[in-house]
Amino acid sequence: MSVLKDKNILLGITAGIAAYKSASLVRLFIKAGASVKVVMTPASKDFITPLTLSTLSKNPVYSSFVDEEDDNQVWNNHVDLGLWADYFVIAPATANTMAKMANGVCDNILLATYLSAKCPVYFAPAMDLDMYKHQSTKTSFEKLISFGDKMIPAGTGELASGLVGEGRMAEPEDIIAFIENDILDQLPLRGKMILITAGPTYEAIDPVRFIGNHSSGKMGFEIAYAAANLGAEVTLVTGPTHQKINHSLVAVKPVVSAEEMYNEVHEHYNTSDIAILSAAVADYKPKIVAQQKIKKKESTFSIELEKTKDILKSLGEIKTNQFLVGFALETDNELEHAKGKLKSKNLDLIVLNSLRDKGAGFGVSTNKVTFITASNEVIHQELKSKSEVAKDLMKQIIKQSNA
Ligand code: CTP
């Protein structure tokens, strides 16, 4: 999944031959899951038609301060356009438009939108090689960069003039990749490795039966999603679940039993910066797993159980720099029990779920949690959706670990 998903992209088009590539750019933004609106300089309409761009973007295209198609002369509000945008991408950006941007000139709707936009601005220059090298153009680049705008450098290649050199607008795929990487680089968990456990474990009794629990895995999957959206590289070790996740930064490692979860978690722990263990791991497993299906005979039947390994505790014991988070599901003396687990498992943070709270626990899409930190801070949260709880948890971890 692209970081551009659900983002509003305002694409600014100026009068360069590279404007013909804007159609592909609109399609690629939409493919990445973004919404696109287009604002054009009047002269750019000689290179690509507003009809092409409005058809591809499924939005009206703006090229003047009033809507000429409309007899009522409706004013196109450049301030609203700027506020709508999460990112303003000017591609191609001509020497003329960049010089105007650098000097506060505001004689068309694209420039007025630029001056009123508060979102990050990217510009992809396109021009002939001598224009690209001219000191005046370089001064525009420097000024725009000093304003905080981001330049997507032009490539080298054949130019419309027939000359070969620098000045060719970056290819649409490269523009998208540049913006995606730039957004990712600014995310607070960029470069962090996060290990997450989710779901139940199944402990085999015989080839067809097991001991399990009602954990849906939803909380752990939401945490993985929230962490990846903040730029972290996530390893999600999950017991059997129907949950699905599709994110380029999440690697899913399916396991079945507590023993398999233990082994998989230990394989990734050393390289992790943060570990969040939300799985409902079985505390006991059958001591002997029957090789054949057990036949019914007597009126009663017992299975001898033995303890599984406590994965969380084992991580607390070998912890070096990792920030370690556990969950506690309690029904009585909640705070006391959770604080006990925080200490005995050497955690930095524990997330307490009380089954006495309505809307909390297994199989529901909401949760009501309390965060308890290693320095004994107790933070009660409202009943929220599990995805909101996951975002709150990531905020708390970032706050505590300065990640
Ligand atoms: N946990 C684990 N491995 C286990 C059991 C639990 O990693 N074998 C983790 C869970 O993922 C959770 C935390 O330990 O983050 C607490 O789980 P919980 O079942 O509430 O606590 P227990 O330590 O098992 O204690 P009890 O069941 O007695 O309350």
C-alpha cells in the first residue's frame, strides 16, 4: 500500500512540453489510492487539454479564477484548493512559473494557489538544458528550496529542442517514487523495526483437535497497520486468524502453536527496536500429542497439560535496547495484576484490558485500555475502535521511547 493512499494531491501543470506526461502522473496518483485535482496555467492548455485531465482525475480542472463554462461566472476559490491538498505537486514546473513562485508573482490561479497553500510543495522542473543551467533558474531553485519546497530534479536525456542534456522532467514513476520516499523519510518510525504478535495459538491434542481461544487477532493487526503507517518495518507473527493485511511494510509470519510463535519471535527479536506482544498465547498445552485421532472410550477423559514458554517474559530476560510492550487481560484487581506483569516481565509499557469493561476484549471491534508505564504512570483511555487504540498505543510508544 502506498503512503499516498487516501491523500489529496493537487497537481499543478505549467506550459512545458512535458505536460503531456501529466496524464500518466494523474493515473499513477489515482492508482496509488490518492484523490487528484488539477490546477493549470492558461498557457499549459496548449500542451494538454483540461478534458483529458478532468476525465482521468474525475474532478473539475481549474485554469482561471472564474469558471468560464458556467454562465454564472462562479469564482474558483484558490484558497479552498490549497486547503484541500495534502500535497501540491507542480509538474512540469517551467522556468517562468518557478521565477514567479520565487518572487511572489500571482497572475494566474496556479500561482495564487501556491501562495495560499499550507501543505508541502513538490516541483519537477522541465526545460531546455541551457535554461536549466542559467543562473536565473538556479536562483529560482535555491529560493524555492529555501521556502521549504522540494525539488524533484530533472533527468538527462533527449529534449524537445533536439538537444541532449539536463532538463528533462523526471518520469512520472520517478516523481511518485520521490514523493513516496520523501513522505516515508519524515515518518516518526522510519527505519525502526517492530515485532508484533497477534491472534490465538492452537495447541494440538491429536491430529484433528486442539486447545485454542477466541482471540480474533484484530488488535494485533491494527497495531501492525498503525506502526507501518508511521513508517516502521513490521514483522507480524500471528496465530491462526481470518484477519488480512496488505501493506508493503508489513511481513506476516503465520504460526500455529505457542512453541512456533516463541521460535519465530526469537528469530526476529535481536534486530527489533520495539516488540509488542498482543497475542493471546495458550498458557498450557497437552503434554503428549497423540499421533492418531483419539477414539472415544470412557465416559470421562483427561488431558495432562504442561506450561508453554512465556514468550514475553523470555524477551524481557534478554532485553538490550528493545522497547518491550505487553498486554494484560484481567478480570479482577486489574491494575495490581498488570503492574505485577510489567515488573516481572521487565516491560517498558503494558496495555491493560479489563474484561469488566463493556466493549473490551475478544471478538469486538472496540477496546478500552489503560496504559501503564515502567515509571508507574497510569493512563486511562476511553472506549475506542481498535484502530484508534492502536494509534494511541503507537503515540505512547513514540513518546516514551523517543523513537
Ligand atoms: N504471553 C506470552 N507468552 C505466553 C503467555 C502470555 O508472550 N505463553 C504474553 C501475552 O502476549 C501478553 C502478556 O504475556 O502480552 C500477558 O498475557 P496474560 O495471559 O494476560 O498473562 P500471563 O502472564 O499469561 O498471566 P495469567 O494468565 O496468569 O494472567
